[in-house]
Amino acid sequence: MRLAIDSKLCTGHGRCYTTTPELYSHDDEGYGIALVDHVPPEKLEAAETTVRGCPERAITLSREDG
């Protein structure tokens, strides 16, 4: 699965990088950034949890084939 954060929607709550630092970090202003483009299978459940927990719905997971 492909992981992305929409920088226009993210307001920097930090839930993603606080709970799952192996998949997310933050920029100099505290906005979330994805550390990986493709989520390893063993991290998929954690990625899905952060997608559901993002207050702005800025995080998306999508199939790699479209």
C-alpha cells in the first residue's frame, strides 16, 4: 500500500509521528511527513490506525496499482 500525507490538510497535531515514528516524522514546523512511500506488510495495521486517527483526514493509503 502507498502512504501519503496531504500537506494542505495537515495541521500538525502529531498523532501520526507520535504513535508510529517508524512510518512518520515531522518537518521543522511540526507538520507530518511520511517516511516511506510503500508500507511494509508488517506495518499495514499501524498505518491504517493512523489513517483513521488523523483529525483532518490528511493521511491516505492507496493500492499501489492505482
